[in-house]
Amino acid sequence: MKHISLVKITLLFFTLMLLASCGKEEVLPPDKLIGDWNVYSIAEASGSSVIWEDLKADLVDIIPTYSCMEFTASVTDQFVTQRYVIVDVDSSVCKNPVISIYSWKVDSETGYYQFSQGSNVISYLISFTNSDNRMTWVDQTSGDVTMWDRVVTAVATE
């Protein structure tokens, strides 16, 4: 009789544990893409590459108002926001920022990151280096490569 009770208690325990674990979803760590980024370099598929800060520094040496130029990306768990500020060559002043917002997901079959804006979908192979503080996007259509550096905020020490 004790044996049957022990079996019933064990089955009840495992059933309760199974039911308790069914409602829980596995929490995944945030994607390495999430964060704020400054462009490091842009390269066409042909191989010619431009280091953004070098280009900006060269232009600022000639025309100081070009210091307003920027190229950034900010990524949340749902959206990628790219922001460009370039100079109007006719007036030598900064144009209004050009802001592009994309929803994003990772294609489970290819591993490519897909950025969508309406019916426009761009697929990137994205890799991370330098302790996940440098990101490289390879456009799967054009072959262009964009490298980004994570914006890291300094922590104040006492």
C-alpha cells in the first residue's frame, strides 16, 4: 500500500512540475545588434573603402562647418534608426538630418538580418568583433560593407 502511495505522490509531483513549467517562456538574451552605433567605415563591393572620421576630419580642415556631419544607428528590439547629417555643398551648412527607420528580424533559415521599410527589405549578414563593440554589415544584394562602432558610455568611478 505504501508503494502505491509513493508512486501516486511521485506522479503528482512530476505532473505539477510539468504544468508549472509549461507557462514559462524561455528568456533569450538581447541581440548584440541592440544599442547605439557610430559608423566606422563604408566600403563598396568593388573594395574602395572610406573611413568616416578620416573623411570628416579632412573636410573639417577645409571647411569647419562640416563638423556637423554624422552617420549613426540606434537599434531597439523592434527598430533600426539610421541618421545621416551631411553638408549642403552650395551653402556649406548642414542639411536637416535624414532619418530612416526599419523594423528588423533575423531570418531563421539564413541567419541574415532583414531590415524592412514598407515593401523594401534589405538583407544583411551581420558579424560582431572587438568584444561585440564593432559590427560589420554586408549587404546581401549590393555586397557593400558598413562597419560600425558601438557607442560605449563611460562609467564614472569614485
